[in-house]
Amino acid sequence: MPLVKIKGKYQITLPVEVRKKLNLEVGDYLELEERDDAIVLRPVAIVDKKEREAWEKLRKVLTRVHEKVGDVPEKEVERDVMEAIKAVRMKSHG
């Protein structure tokens, strides 16, 4: 299990293997949950109210894609879709 050290301003650095496994990038958000004597960090997507309808449409599209791809692992399809979304966002905001 990787160790992290609390630095100035109580900041921590996530280990490379964790960032890669969870596909985390600078600017992503993590939800923090205090559970007993543990801290649980979970990646989350922040959705603007205006984007809610777009996300609902995306969920419907993903459902149809999952039905058609058959033997491709669900996580792989979702990762590819999220990478495409991030690329479009970077293009339109950057």
C-alpha cells in the first residue's frame, strides 16, 4: 500500500500508480468521506446545471453503446468516452 505524507497547507500527492489506475488528471475533483478512522477519496464529475441534460443524453448513448459492443469491457468503453469528452472540453475551453 503506497504511503503519502501530509505537507504544508495539509496537501498530499497521490502516487503515480493510483493516478494512472483511476485515470486522474490535474483539475479533477475527488469526494472525501470520513469513515470511522479512515479517509476515503473518490473521483467525481462536477456537472453544471446547464450540462445536466447533456449528461442524461450521454447516459442514454452509453446504454446503447454497452448493448452493442458486446465483448468490450464496460470500463474500457467508459474510459474511451470520458477521454473523448475531456478532449472536446479542452478544445472548447483552452
